[in-house]
Amino acid sequence: MSDLRIDRLRWWHLPEVAAMEVAIFGPEAWSEGLLWTELSAGNDYRAVFEGERILGYAGTALSDTEMWLNNIAVDAGARRRGVARMLMDDLIGRAKVSGAKALYLEVAVDNVPAQRLYDGYGFYGIGVRRNYYQHTGTDAAVMRMDL
């Protein structure tokens, strides 16, 4: 993993990220325009790079003492290489430094691999948002991690 690095996601990365969104999330993918809105709103997006190629990315929004994990994704060809863990470790570290007391996220109830990852970090369920994912009608589990 020594050739992998985390860096800020910039506007010129958005076409690559939007293409990854479609490949990973299908009809629930965030558009390039929505990703642009996230960056311009000051939300913090980081990516794991191998050379210039993006292997995965995560975005967070900070509000007072709460941080929300807006999205996290890893390219199918880069899975099982620790990319998601690199992103999680980075964003949890940044949450603590920023003074956040809790980290929240929503995850599709049928996304078992992601839920296992979050469970391993100490997230726990606090609720369910029914029909959260508009195109598929899938529910989202709301999870919290105390920092």
C-alpha cells in the first residue's frame, strides 16, 4: 500500500468520480453537478490515489460537533486493498481534530459489506429512513459513532 496516498478531491477529479458513482451506485449515483455542489459548499472530500488514478473517495460535512459521512466508495477493481479503511481512518482522524463528538452516516440496509466495515469501527444503528434511496426505494440504516 505504500504507493497509495490520500489527498483532497478537486474539481478536476469530478468527471472520474461521477463515472465511478455510476459504476458503483447505478441509479442512485450522485451526478457531477451534485458532487460539484458538495465541493463548493465547503464539504471535505478526500480520495485515495494510486499515481493519478482515483481508487476510492469519501466526503464529509461538519456541523458544529457532528460530522456526517456523505458518501464513501471504492472502485470495484481496487477493493480488498484497504482503500476503504484508509479513507475511514483519515476521516475519523479529521473528525476528532475538528472537535466532532459524533460521526453519522446512512447506509443501504442491503449493503452488508459496508455495514460490516462500519460495525468494525464502532458505529451502531440509531434508526431507519424508509425509502431513502429514491430510485430503488431501498431503506437506509442511520448509524452513529461516538468519538
